[in-house]
Amino acid sequence: MPAFITFGRILFAVLFIYSGATQLFAIQATAEFISAKVVIPALLTPYTTQLETMTGMSTPQPLAIAIGVFQVISGLMIALNFGARFFAILLIFYVAAVTFYFHDFWNQSPPENAKTLVEALKNLSIIGGLFMIAGYGRSPRTLEAVYGDV
């Protein structure tokens, strides 16, 4: 059984590794996608202006780089089972935020929202898998009943 869990963890992590690498190879497209969907709050404008001055990039570009790096590192850590709980919990928040901002099916009319709804449900399933990784953790489980913790 531990071999299945290890194999499943690695296969699950491929999604984040691939997605993050793809975003890093297309930073400009990712930044444009982010700027189309996410509005930076006015409270953060002084800080984003400083960031833009320091880096010479618009705010969505460093955000796209950070997101890509975060996904690759999180995927690798889950695949290698090093800090898997921590990174799974971080990814739960990340996937929930992505679902809210980028898969807003509730703002679309019924015929056009079908694809977005499926993407949101897929992300909900990914969050469920991340909860399982966070719940299982790194330590080996004993041979207790499956729902003994509940």
C-alpha cells in the first residue's frame, strides 16, 4: 500500500510541476492573464509601485514568476514527500484563490459557464486530494481502522 501512495503522490504532483513550469516559460502570457482577472487593491498601490520601480516589471510579471516558482517547488516537495503537509496546505489556499478569481462560473450565463463550472469542480477535486495529502502526512500510518481518527 505505501508504494501506491508514493506513486499517487508523485503523479498528483506532476500537475503542479508542469503547470508552474509552463507559466514560467510563458511569463508574459501568464502576466496578461493575471492582469485581466485580478485587480490589485488600492491599499497595496504604494507597495506595487515600489516593486515595479525596483524590478522594472509591471506588478503581474513578478506575481507570475512567484506563482510559477511556488507551483514547481510545491509539486517537487509533495512528490519527494518533504514537507508535504505544509505545501499541501499552502496549495489548498492557492487553488481556492485560483478557483475564485479565474473560474467564476457564477458571473457567466448558463450555456457559456459549463466549461468554467467543470474547471471549478476539477479544482474542488484537487483541493480534496490536497486535503488527503495534508491528512496523511509523512509518517507511516498504523494498521488502525480507516476512520478511527474521526
